[in-house]
Amino acid sequence: MRFLSAPLFVILLSASPSDARQAATVPDLNAMTKTVTVNNLAFPVIDQGSGPAVLLLHGFPDSRLMWRNQIGPLLAAGFRVIAPDLRGFGDAPKPAAVEDYRLPVIATDVIGILDALGVQQVRIVCHDWGAGLGWYLALTRPDRVERIAALSVGANGNSGANVLAQREKSWYFLFFQFEGIAEATLMRNDWAFFREWSRGQGDTERYIKDLSRPGALTAALNWYRANVRPQMPAANPVAPPKIAVPAMGLWGDGDPFLTEDHVKRSPERLSGPWRYEKIAGAGHWIMLDKPAEVNRLLLDFLK
């Protein structure tokens, strides 16, 4: 497959033997993809298998292809796998308005996709902005979420987001607010700044190809502009309800964007069971760096 060959080659070179064997079993994701129309928008969605449904939610600046090393093992374990491109990313629609990327709006896409597929309840596996969305769904639609495994990102609103180390790592949240300036800076000199920002982690070349489409970079950055725009702190903030569904957090010790505290402090926002696992030798995209270990933990938790 044209869009999988380069990233897969990199994984096979850098992975451990067990991870290389895992990567070598990448399924044909195009053959598993269908189009699902929700909110008058057409989304590409991987939908394969039967049994309990596992919903895979990717983050910035990714697509459903990020889950290529998880889909095969999940199917082999008897799960039905559902993995959409979320709006603004990959081959999904890219509305122009910033407010179209607020989490409550995007949540209606996800619930609509599940409704269209006849799926009442899912087990969520999520990463990066997809994890922010997954935690939001677990809080607001617990009737549709059986359990959640969040990779790299802790539960929304926990105090780990406020420590100085995390604020320093999150500097780009503010930078991305500068419409036009952020786009021009990231794309300049053949995406040199974007490459530096990514630290060579993830599928950088695929991201650049996707984000080079007309309007794609702005659409992806609109997730930040819609959901983390700077505002005055509330004088007397009211804590939201806690998340009751069972949850697991995974974090790679080489993550340049998120601290361990951000994930480990998730129980502040939870009332249900919690499990935490640190993945040694993995960066932000732990499902790509350590697929065999991540898959083992996911299968154990999801079952």
C-alpha cells in the first residue's frame, strides 16, 4: 500500500523482534474502510469483525492509519474494530469554522457513526486529541462507553495539566492559536519546523503529506483553537462529575509532549476502576513504537 510502505519500513528497522513481527501483519486498511455519512458529512471508517465493538480514536495530526498495528490483533481476539478519520484529519471532511471542531460537536460525529453502524456500546482506545474526545464521551455518554484505554493523555481536568513541567511542554497549544502565523511557520522550508516539533516521532512524512492538502493544516489546528483557547480562569470553578467507567492509562517514558503526571493523576477525575502502565522506550506514539507491548495490555484490559 502506497501510504503504508514508508512508515512500515521505519517501524521494521527500529522495532524489537516481537514488535517487528507485529508490524509485519498489517492488514489492508483500505479494504476495511467504508463511508459513513453523519451530520451531512461523509467519514471514512474502518469497520471490520464481529463481537464486542472497539472504537479507535486517533489524535493530532493523525488518521485511522495510525492504528494499523492494533487492528489485526484486535480482530484476531474476536473484537469488532471501528476506526474513523475524525473531522479535520486524514480523509475526513474539513469544515471551515473553528467552532465546528469543539469536542461536543465532534462527539456527535462519533455517536452518529455508531448509530449508523448499529453499535450501542463500545470499548474505546484513544490517543492524543482522540483521548480528549474519548474521555469526554466517557463522561457525557457513559451509556455508550463500556470502558476506556487512553494512550498518552490523562483524564480531562486533572491537576497534572497545571504543573509547570506540563505547561512548558504544552507551549505549542498557545502557538497554534495564531491563525495564519502558525500555518506559515509549520510549512516553511519544507515543513522544517514541523519536523523539529515532531522530534522524528510518529509518521512525520505521512502527516506532512496529509496536512499539505488545501485547508488541511488549518482544520487540524482548529482542534486546538476550538477547545483550548486562552481565557480567564474561573474565580470559583465547579468540578465536573467524575467518570465512572473502568479506565486504563498508558504513557511512554519518551513522550516529549506530555508528562507522566498528566496521566497518573487521572484518578482525580474518576470514580471507577483505574489501571496505569508505563511503556519504557516509547515516545508519544506508543502504539507505533511498542505495538506488541501495547497490544498485550489492550487485549488484557479490553477483555
